[in-house]
Amino acid sequence: EMYLNPLIGDPLSRLALPVKPDLAISSTDIRSSNPVPTPNDTSVTIRLDVKNYGLVPSDSVGVTLTDVFAGETQLLPDGFKLPATRYRDSVFVRWDKMYQVGRHTLRATLDPAGRIGEVNELTILHQLINMFTQTSCRSSNR
């Protein structure tokens, strides 16, 4: 017996397949190696999990992580790139600003230069807010 799929090759059928990359990051994709850092810690490692639900980009993916503290924005580190992301990849960044007590907003941006045409451009920026005090920290995602 021979079974054929009538949709394959039919010019009138259109399958819901991505036609571009679809990079994404959410608040649960930004994590700290120490969920409760204090000023006594020398540094923590920030992990960014990057997802791609679409086609593989033809080039590497730029990633920026910034720290907004007391109205000033600092790049952590000076930008970096991931190889062309298939489904999921992770980036680890060392963050050593524990001595700056107060509110820190960490923002991760994928493809900050906008070089990669994507299915959904709204899923490439997310932030994690850490509230530091003299002796402890509490964390909240946005």
C-alpha cells in the first residue's frame, strides 16, 4: 500500500511554519547564581537563556546586558555575540556591582542593532529588577 500526504507540494496549502528567526527572552530567562546577593558578595553570575522559535539566523546574534543604577546605565560587559542560535543557547555574565546598594535594573536585549529580521520584534527585551539593601536583597521579575 502507498500512503501519500496530499499537502506536500500543494501550492494552495500554506503550513504555519516560520519564515524568519524569532528570538525571545523572558523574565524567567534572566537568572542570578545567587538569588539573594548582598554587598558582601564580590560578584554573581547572571545567566541569560536565549530562545529562537523560528529559522536559524544567518549570522551571530548580538546580546547586551545593561545595569541601570541611580539613573545611570552601564553596559555589562561591552556587548557580546552568540553563534547563530538554533533553538536555545545560554550566556553567562559576571556582575560585580554588589557594593552599590540600591535599586538595580538589569536589562537584556537580543539583536540590539536590529540586524536580524524577526517574526516578532517585541520578544527581544526583558528586565530583572533587584532591590539591594545594606544586608539583603529581594528580587522581582517584570
